[in-house]
Amino acid sequence: MRVVLAEDLFLLRDGLVRLLQAHDFEIAAAVESGPELDRALAELRPDVAVVDVRLPPTHTDEGLQCALRARRDRPGLPVLVLSQHVEQLYARELLADGSGGVGYLLKDRVFDAEQFVDAVRRVAAGGTAMDPQVIQQLLARRSGDGRPLDRLTPRELEVLELMAQGRTNAAIAGRLVVTERAIAKHTANIFTKLGLEVSDDDNRRVLAVLAHLNRDR
């Protein structure tokens, strides 16, 4: 699996290269600036891009803008964004096209090698990998204002958060130590209360929920 990596901090970039190579990823390019990332994504056509939000020359949202341009030119290009903080605007922009193959992780997660590598693989396969703290903030912003999210029970909110991380019903059941049947009932209730069409496709349902939570912001 070919990866283009963009990170301006040398030590972190080198560490990520070594980590990915140790798990059988091929590093097509490891760059440190927005212009370099634009060229690498256009010329090398990787299987997945792992991109820091803030890159030279602007050190604002250069990495994200490069990723968004690449996804417009190549719809569905898998992109895993790394950020130091929860930036809800970035999450919304990345999810806007609803095509999957997206992820948003805080950089703290990089230090959990197994979790990080799993996220890269999940995104490369067309799935989603959203950081739990991002989901928590999206949920927090949507609750308490009389909107549909307020109709969910505490358990349904817990299931929704795990669902939005990209977990299957089986994985959620294992995490909460309940049966899959119980989780299926909770997810059906969640979709009904949020006015969403029920789907058995895990990636589609995650994107649908996140799109709903980000709507009318």
C-alpha cells in the first residue's frame, strides 16, 4: 500500500515513516510543505495520504487544502488528517462530499502504533477513522439546543459516538459488553430519532450520522 505522508516536523515525519514501513506500507513520498504535497498527490497517485493540517508556507490549513484539492481532482482519494487540536471546521470540510475514505486523528493518537496503523488501513480501504474527541465535540455542540440529538438516551449517545468512530455493531457490542441484538436495536432507534435512513453499510451510516451532526452549523 503506497502512502504519501506530509508532516513538517522532521522527527515526527521520520518516526511516522519508520512506523508505516515496519507495518509493510510503502512510502511513496514524505514531504514537509504544501507545494510538495500538491505535487506528490498529483504525480504519485498514492493509495492513501496521511496529512498534517498545518504545513508551510502558511502554517494554517495548508495540508487540509491540499488534501481537499486532491480529492476534488481524484474523488474518493483516501485521506487521513492529523491535527494537534480538535478543529471542527476541518472535520466538516473533509466529510462534506460523503464519499468515505476519510479520517481525522489527533496527533496524540500517533503514539498508539496499533491504533494509528489501523486507522490508516481503514481509511485506505474506504472507511472512516474519526478521533473520539472530535466525535465528542460534535455531539456536545449538537445537544442542549432542542435539536433531534436531545431525543437520544445516554446509552444511544454512547452507541452513536462509537458508531461515528467507524465501529461495527459487533465491535460496539464488545466494547459495551452487550449483545449485537441490543446494539442493532439502539442503532435503529438512533436512525429513527435523527431522521436518517437505516443502512447496513458501516461506512455509509457513519458518514450519514456525521453529516447530520454537522448540518446547519
